[in-house]
Amino acid sequence: MRSLTDEDIEAICQRLTEFSGLSSEEHRDHHNAFAEYIASQRRKAEFYEKVKQQVGGWAVVSFLSAIGYAAWQGLMMILEKGIK
């Protein structure tokens, strides 16, 4: 199997550029646009994950608060009945 030389690679790149109809600057701009889009999607996914974690944390706090409130109300009922 023959290895590609620098001249072969340069010729292939030139033909691909001609075939695609894009200049190297336009090609670079497309790569940059896709990189920005991917970064945006990653930031969005990280944001949604943080929101899910915070909502889950607040659900646990709310649930424990409800249990504490119910226990407090039960204790108050027991004490009120015992005093009368």
C-alpha cells in the first residue's frame, strides 16, 4: 500500500475545495459556526441538568418540611388533648 505524500494531500484538498465550491475562508466559517452550535447545545444541556438537580433538591427539602410540619401538628394535638 502506497503512502500519501504532501503533494498528494495538497492535490486532494485542492480538488475537494473545487468540488465543494467553498473557499477555505468559507469552509473555516462553517466549521466555526458548527463549533459554536455544538457549544451552545452543550451549555443548554448543562443548564437543564443543573435545573433538574435544583428542582430535585427542593423537592426533597419540601417533602422533609411537610413531614416535619405534620409531626409538629401531631405533637401539638397530643399536647392539647393531654392538657384539657
